[in-house]
Amino acid sequence: METPSSLLIEIERDNSALSATRGKIRQFLESRKWAEQDANRVVLAVDEALANTIEHGIPLNSHPESNRVRINLQEDRNVIRVEIMDSCQPFDPTAIEPADPEEFIEEGRDGGMGIFCFMSLMDVEYKLREGGLGNILVFRYPKS
Amino acid sequence: MAQPILKISESKQGNVLVLALSGELDAKTAPDLRTHLDNSIQAGAIRVVLDCKSLTYVASAGIGTLNAVQKALVQKSGQMVLCHVAKDIKDTMDLMYFTKKVKVFPGLEEALQAF
């Protein structure tokens, strides 16, 4: 039986949601026969993007919906496309210089590598949501 | 809502502190490990082995924690080494250059001999 080629997940902006989200993405990729290393890289990239919006995103208003993030995965012709949509103040991670891993190690920093991780692993596109009402990150990653 | 779980089991092998990690080290659980390690360092531990046999995931927040702890240990003339690191976790550590800073051993015996 053909397994679904897409997965939609909606979560609260709370890092308690990260573990279950990773589990769902991993399960989806396994069902689509993705190799373990590729699956781990997709999971890591999405996890880092979510952790960033959870930790640093500033919701645009107090409406409960503005505290949610939608993750949409679609596999098409052996490429996974992941769309991560939040309702936070505009922030384009592709427009900033990612952290330098050499400096991270040399200085013994305790964080700040999330954007570096997903920018290194994925083909990343940033879009502003219609009316400036949040951010959309699009990751693309080919199956090995 | 499922909670990520990180279990930390502590033992001593001579003057080496061995922490066995089980579960996931992510943005949610990394602060727990940081607190545990900071307390251990304050109590005098400067030689640490992290046994990652049952660690199933690490995010950049977890590696950041280990990176900062390694810095603190080196400043005290100590170090932290790792063993039983799964392939996927090593892949993430390699991405962030962390394996350039910390020694990774196949097993606990070899890790203990690093001191």
C-alpha cells in the first residue's frame, strides 16, 4: 500500500512539543524509505528551526493562534520539502551571516548554532507571510 | 503532549566522573544536563566521561552545553570525553566541529584510559 507523501503537523510554540514532532517526522521519513542519515538531517534541521522560533520568535499578537507553528512536509520526486510557518515578527535567517563553527568551538560558546545547522544541511528559502503576518521557511533536501 | 526525557546516571571510576545519558538532548533537556554538570564541576569533578550508549538524539542546544562545559573543564586542567556515540549523533557533532574539540571513544574502557 502506498504511504502518504505528505504530513502536516501543528504545534504550540513550546519546546515541550519538539520531541513528539521529531518522532512524527522521523516516522514519516521512515515510511517513505529515507536512509537513516538523511532522515536525521531533516529532523535536525526542522528541530533547529522550531527551537529558534520558540526561543526567539516574538508573536505578533495575543491571539492563541499566533502561538502556533505549522510544519508541512511533502515528498515529491525524491525531494523532501518542509514548510515551517509561524505567526511571529518577521525574521529572515537567510539574510544574516550564520555563526562560524570554528569560533563556536574556540570560544566554548553554549549556543547560537541553530541557523548554521539548518543552513548547512538544507536548501533554504525564506518568505514573509501575506500581510507580514509571520514567517515561512522552506527547506528542500534530496534523497541520497 | 509527549515530553522529551533525558536521564542522567552518575557513577565514579577512580577520580573520573561517568555520566550515562539516556534519551534526547535537545533545547528542552539541555538545561538539565548543564545544571547537573555545573553542580558536578562545583563539587570538584574535572575528569568526565559522557557515556552516550542510550542517547538517541542531540540538537545544537545540547552540543552548546557540552562545548561550554568542556571549556570550563579545560580551564581547570580537566577534560570531558565521550564514548558509545551513535552514528547520527556523531554526524551532528561533526557538523558543528565538536569532534575537533572532544575525544570520542568506542567504549567506556577506552574512554577511561584517556585520563
